[in-house]
Amino acid sequence: MKIFLDTADVAEIREYAASGLVDGVTTNPSLAAKAGKDYVESLKEICSIVPGAVSGEVLATDFAGMMKEAEVLRKIAANIAVKVPLTWDGLKACAKLSGEGTMVNVTLCFSPVQAWMAAKAGATFISPFIGRVDDMGEDGLGLIHDIRAVYDNYNFKTEILAASIRSVSHVRECLLAGADVATMPASIFKALISHPLTDKGLAAFMADAKKANVTIKGA
Ligand code: G3P
């Protein structure tokens, strides 16, 4: 499963991409507003930091407007993915853009039927929002399982990009459900490798080595 950071904060992306473990980035209008910088300029910078897809979202809600903005976005870099909402105009834009070889991320997916329609429109990525489904008292991770089954049943190649991830358990469940990508805030990325027994075990190793003066000669 690929790891994407869900942020438009260039400094944050630079910091965590240095780990070599960040495959791509997703942004949206809310994250761009939070970052407070020129959106296109930030996307340019982000595309040069990570190796994989970087989603830049259209702001228009009509087909013509989306296409106009997509023209600007797709010129940014080869690894840009144009993000469109799961609406009729969005799916029309998705079909046109993917037919022209542009990567498209269809966002705001809340049902397996919506995911099927996006795949039929040629989406490169589908973004189901786990946390927001949970917020409604429904089963966000069930949605990932259902979309996996639909895509496997009909051999769709659209990648399941699990979004609205709120916890490390969400990430674990995405791995088990067979999501292709998980996009997450930096706080969750950082927490992925944390375990109290790792910290405890390391402290014990260091203490034992110090006590017996164990060294690595030549280092
Ligand atoms: O990628 C979508 C994500 O940013 C939404 O997350 O936590 O606002 O539901 P959240």
C-alpha cells in the first residue's frame, strides 16, 4: 500500500518525504486554504519533492470550468493528478482527462456504487472518505472492503485511495482491506511506527550496552 501525505504544507511534506517513505501527496481546497500559499506554486514545489502522484483539486463545479482549471493543473508536472468531485460534471471531466492520458483522482466518494461509476469514467484513483463515513455512525472501513470487492469482481484498475484517515487503526484496517493507497495527515504518518515496547526495548538495549561498555570498534 502506498503512503500519501494529505496536506498542502510544503515544509511539512519536505520534512517527512526525507524519510523516503512518502510516495505521493493529496491536497484539497480546504488544505490549500489552511496552507495559505499560492496553490499552483505550492503544487509545483510538492511535485518536485515526492516521486508519485500529487493531487491538485479543481475549484470549479461545472465541466467547462473544471476543464479550464485542469489545463493549468496538468501542465504543472508529469506526476500531477487532477482531482475532481464525484458529480456528473466531475465524472465527465474525469472521462475526458483520463482519455487524454492525465491522471485523475475522483474525490468525495461515499458508496461502492459511486466508486464503480468513477472507475467506469476511467479514474486513476478513487477517494473514499473513511472518517467522514464513521462520523455519520456508519462503517468507513466497510466501504473500503466493498469497493475492493467491486473492483476485483470486474477487474477495474482504478486505485483505491483511502482518505479522511483519522487513526493508525484506520491505516491497519486499510492494509487488511487491500486499499492501494492511504492518504493521511503528517501526525498519523509519524505515529505509524510508534510502539511503547519498541521504546522500552531500545532503552534496555542501550542501558545493557552502557553497563558492560559494549562498543562497535572502528565506527
Ligand atoms: O483527503 C480527504 C481528507 O482531507 C478529508 O479528511 O479528516 O477532513 O475528513 P477529513
